[in-house]
Amino acid sequence: MYLKMWSAKTDGGNKMKAVHFGAGKIGRGFIADLLHDTGYEIVFVDVNEKVNEELNKYHNYYLYVIEEDYRRKEIDKVSALSPITEEDKVVEAIVEADVVTTAVLADNFPKIAGTLAKGLKARLEAGKERVNVIPCENALFNGDLLLKELVKTEIASEDDFLKAAAFPNTAVDRMVFGTDKDGRDGIDIGKDHELAVEVNKLVDPEKLPIAGAEYTDNLQKFLERKLYTINCGHAWSGYIGKLMGYEIIQDYFAVPENIEMTREVMREVAALMVAKHGFTEKEMEDYITFALNRFCTPGIKDTITRISRAPIRKLAPNDRLVGPAVQCEERGLKNTLLLRGIAATFLFDVKEDEQSVEMMQYVADNGIEDAVTHFTGIEAGTRMFDEIVKDYNELKEGK
């Protein structure tokens, strides 16, 4: 189910207030952009004193939309607080907030949990209504993770935190880059974005807090679409591109034939997303175009060794390559290029990458046949297994 509409709380004509943890590129370039367009005044909570000082001096900053010739967009009505030196003020801001959001990386939840927990406890004690706390992190079940970190603080019980707030899980995606323009610290942003929010876990599923987000009762479909389309397409291009002799992924995408190869592997995934989750073919084709535009962003250089790092993790049974390949096989859908990408991953030989070294040593000691099953879970004797081994040998010979 999609709920495209949104509605944010107003309080007798007073300004809506958002507290946002994290004034980095995603925080300012993505989440705060949506909060601003919804009509919130935004209080950033961040430990970066330089960023805080500039936000409090100007009460605005600028975004530059890459696909629109770097059109400048002002984000105003902003301020910033330090959780280290101004924690009391942060707690007060949380008590008065109409929404709380985060963009700090999920690994940093323990660092913000204490301050957020104090704010939610104070809010409960003040008799305030429940507030949506929406973590916008690139991590599975990020709302559940954040709640667990709050409970660990022992500042309040899980029941009390749930009386004070709702913690929906989300899926997020936007291209952002730091930049210096007009004598100010700014952020270049991609025009397209995705913020999918678990609607059933909101305070009130009928009152949608952020404009520009998508609200769904099936978040898994969005998580899988991103992992199996964007992350798969990017990693696949890296493994194939390295075998073709590229070092910079943008050089690979500078060749039209290569773009079409990546488009075709993502189309294999698209057929799965249509069959499994009910996305339309047009939705998936538009999503592929969005991904390729992102991969081909001018002025950006990214190494293949970085985007293809940790190959063992990326060969896991439910991850970006094997996951869609197996599910396509189960449904009788084409997975030819997905299987070739899996084979190419076993040839990712990078001495600086610990997982690459481990994988290459395992192949050397046990052979590719044992390695395929060991790392992917794909059993010997299956069609997929035979195809991966065949592709591996062909790619190894340079075919």
C-alpha cells in the first residue's frame, strides 16, 4: 500500500518544529530538505562546532541541484545545538518538537541515545503527546535498532519510550556531495530521492509527518528494491569493470555499451520486483534510470576497489547478487547476467581488501566448485551452480 498524501500537525497557528540529529551531508542535503519543504523550523543537533556556528550565524544554508545545472535552493529557519555543551537545550527542543529525525549512521546510535532518551523522558513527564522519531539511516530495521539503543541507556523503560514516541523503520536513498560555493559550505544533491516510511508504526497512520516521503505498510519491498537494484547494479558493474581493466567506476560508465550491460542486469532484478512485490514495469524502469543517472554523475570519481570491497559479504545468500539470482531462479525468471556477476566476484583480487584475500585463498585451496557453495549457499549440481562455474572459467581465461 502506498499513501502519497501527507499531513503534518499544526498547533494553533504556531510554527511546526523539527529536531534533527546529524548535520552532515545526508542530514542537511536530504532529510532537512524534506523537513523544510514540509514547513518545519529545524533545530540540528550535531557535535561539529564549525557547522553549528555557521548555521547559527546565518540561520540558512544552500543546496545545489546537480541535474538542474546546480540550481541553488535555500534552506532557511534553521539553528543548531551541541549535545555536548548544550544538552539541556536539546532536551527542551525534543520536548517541544513536532517530529524528531536522525541521519547519523546507525553505528552512531549509541552516541545519540543518551540525549534522545533524556528528551523523550522529559517529554513524557511533561504530558506531551507521542512524537514520531524517524531514523533516516541506511540500515535494515533502523527504527527497531534505535529503540534498542534507547532502552540500553536505562533512562526509561521500553514501555515508557513507546508511550513518548513511535519509531518507524525507513529506507533512504539520495545522492549528496559536500561543496564550497558562494563563500559558504554547501551541498550538491541529486534531484531524485527515496524516503520510505513504515506507516503502521507512526503515531497516527492518518497523519503523515514529512512531505516528499512515501508511506508504506510493506517496507521490505523498498529495502529489497534498493539492495537488489541499485546496490546490485553498482557492485556488478565494479566486478565486471575490474575484469575489463577499469580502475574508476565512472570510466566504466563513460562507455554506452557498459551502461546498457548494467541496465540489463538491473532489468533482470526489475522482473523479480514486479513479480514479487507488485511494482509496475514503468516504476522499475524509472528506478533503473534513476540509478544509472546517479552512477553517471559528472565530476565524481570513485574507485572500483571501494565500491566492490568486501566481496564475501556481497556474495551472502540474501545479499545484492545471490539474493536476486536465487529468487529469479525460483520464479523461472532470467538471471544470466546476475550469475555472471557472481562469477566475476570470485575474481576480485585486491590485496588491500581482507575479504578478497580470504576469498582468493579459499578458491586456491579448495577450488571454485567448493568456493561457490561455501560463500553463496548455491548447491553443486544445480543449474545456477554449473552456470557460475562455467562463467568463472570463461572470465578467468579472459573471454
